[in-house]
Amino acid sequence: MKFLALGDTDGIGASCHYLDLNGTSLVLDAGTDPQRDGPDALPRFDWVRDRADGYVDHTLITHAHHDHMGSLPVLVRRFPHAMAHMTDATKKLLDILLPASARLQEKRRDRGETSHEPLFTEDELEVLQHLYLTHDLGQAFDLTGPKGTSSVTGRFFSAGHILGSAGVELQFEEWGRERRLFYTSDTNMQAQTILPGGEYPETTDVMVLETTQGAEPAAAATSRPEERERFKDTLAQVLARGGTALIPVFVMGRAQEILVLLGQLKREGAIPADVPIYTAGSMRAIAEVYDETRDTTPRVDARDEVYAVDQERVPYEAEAKREILDGPGIMVVSSGMMIEPTLSNILARRIVENEEDAVLLVGHPAEGTPARRLQDAAAKEPGAPVMLAEGHGPQPVYCTVERFRFSGHSDRRDLLSLVDRMDPETVLLVHGDEEAQTWMAEHIEADHPETEVHRPDWGSVLEI
């Protein structure tokens, strides 16, 4: 088996991994890097031919976050015969998110925000629909390539991360025996507000393991019920003083989880029932998919509906935005890491200097992002400066800034327990920064000295 990371392995960027299984060529995910622009945001698809002397027969898209699926149209353009496999819910979400991405890329070019042409167009997406194949959780499907010398079978397992998310089990023959590889992708073993925890095979030979929370000791020491209580209390305090709570979210996944949580808090009387909740963009269309599939996908309680939570649209006009920021109110807008020029970044610049307002971070603020810069500045002292966008600032931070661990990723304690449970011969650590991967490698090697642990180098072919 050959493994080649096509996406940068130094952090949480474009997830994309190439596998050669006895002549069958597969790609696990095809993401884009949210902190890079244009072609620089893409995985190195050219390395499939140049470094692995291969092709792509099939790609498996584990979920609908852009860092895992945003370059799929480019991959299919490069390898026209490649079939893309995913769950039905993921396909429904891609049908919304990829055209939205194409439109956004065109707008950014037209506004002069980028010098790059769009990576793909809406017209191009329509032509690709026949290449997308969907599979139920637990259903075996054939992935054998034309040059494969033995069969390869795939199977999806619920990952508990976002709607439609899945881990991938690959079963194949090698060295005269049956072998299994399991790719966790982004995974969560614990129940969230909407989604239950993930499900996994009993065992595997090779595990490709995400490490997002590997450098987060606090995550392993915090329970979701505790974080829910702290979030409830903080939000109630902000609203009681007439402030606006900005909640930056990933438009896919975290947004829906937070909206259902806010609906629960209103029903419980923890926050005023009449306080407005503002949303924007494609969240409404995604909410429809969440609600339409609530009886056919894993749920904590199928009665919970995202669209049942009253929401108002964030207005387009600048003056109207200023008016709604005169709270009390709740803004649930993207992006989760406050990347410029997204709405969460724009609104944050308008409230960071106001003591009555708050920015409530509900996800992982990656190093170097505006969300991390804001969190770090707020931790220093009142009035510490932050630069949220080029040409805007620095600004003094006087608003409340709190981070809540509602992550859709397993903490490092759970990730280690997954290695314990599945007992792989080999572990490949991906999708985490250097500190996270180092911690995970050291602890897996200490607990399982017989297990080979690899931290794949970006662009280097690893033979396993």
C-alpha cells in the first residue's frame, strides 16, 4: 500500500490523501485550504502522476466541509473518469455548497478581492452530477480500479461530526491476506445537540487518524453538559445588559447545532423567547436538508428541527446592520474562524470595542486565524489590540470573548481510546498541527509500543 498526502500536513488545511492499493488508486477527500487563495488553496493533484506514477479511479468524500470537499470539481477535471462516493446527505449538501462557492469566487474576483479566476463554475458543476454516487451507512460498495490486481471494497460508518459525515473502511487483499484500512476523517465519539456520537469498525490494520484536538488538554477535561451550562449563563448575561452576542460558526454543521441549542434555551426560559436570532447566507437551505433527513440519518432526537427556531436575516445595508447591532440580539453567522472578509469578521470589527457585547467562539480557532488572534488578545488585558482584517486596526478589545468547546471533533482522550479499541498495526496521523500530532504520536507509542506510528510528510510517498 502506498500513501501520499496531497494536502498540507503541517496543520488543518486541505484534506486530501492518495492511496494505491495493489493498482487501485483512491483519493480520500478533496478539500481546499480556507487560509489560502486560488490555486494555492488546492491539494497537489499533480503529485499523483509526478510522485506516485498513478491516476485516480475513485474519490471518497467524507463530509461537506470545504476543507474536505471544496476541490472535488477540480479533481474530477484532472481525472475525468474518477467516481466520487459519499452519503446521500453529503450529496444534498454539496448540491447547495459547491454552487455557492462558485458564486462567491466569482464575486470576489469581480470585486477585486482576489486576482485569481474561480476554481470552478456553476455550469461545470452541473456536468459532474453523474459522477457522484451515494451509499447508505454500512453498505458495502466496490472500489476496484481497472488496473487493480485484487478487489477493493468500501463501507461508510457514521462519524458523528456533521450531517452526512462518515468514516471510511477499505477492505482489500495484500501479501496474500485480507487487510483493512479505516480513515476516521473528522470524527466525534460524543453526542452533540443534534447528532449522536460516531460508530466504528471493531478492528482495523491501518488507521488514518485525525488529530485536530491533539494539542487541547482543556478539551479532554471539559464535558459538553458543563460547556452548555457555561454558554447559557454567559449568553444570558450578555443579553441582560442589552448586548449583542456574535457567534461565529461554520455554515455547515456548527451553525445548525448552535441554532437548535438556542431554540432549546429559549424553550427552557434560560434566555428571552423574544430575543432576535439573526442568520445569513446558505444556512437556511442547509437547515432544510437537516430537517428533511432527520428520519433517515443518525439523530439524538429526530423531533428537533433547525427551521423551527425563529430566525431573521442579517440585512445587506450597512446602516441596517448598525441598527441590529444595538442589542439585545444574537448573530449566528459564518465563518467560524472569522476569516476576512466573511460576515463574522465584519461584525466582529464593529463590536470588539463595546463592553456590553460579546464574541462567543464555539469551535476550534486555528493558529493564525482572526478568531485565534481575538481570543489571544482578549486573554491578555482589557484593551489589548487585535488586527482582525488587513487595513482595519489594530483595535482595542473590550467586549467579552469566550470560547466554548462545542467541537465536532473528538478530544485527544477519545482519539486514544479509539486506537485502544481498534488496535491497528499502523497509525497515520493527519489533520492537525505539529503540536497535536506530536502529542498523539508520543502517547500512542507509549501505550502501544508494537504499533507503527507515522506522521506523513507532505508530498512524500509512504509505503506501508
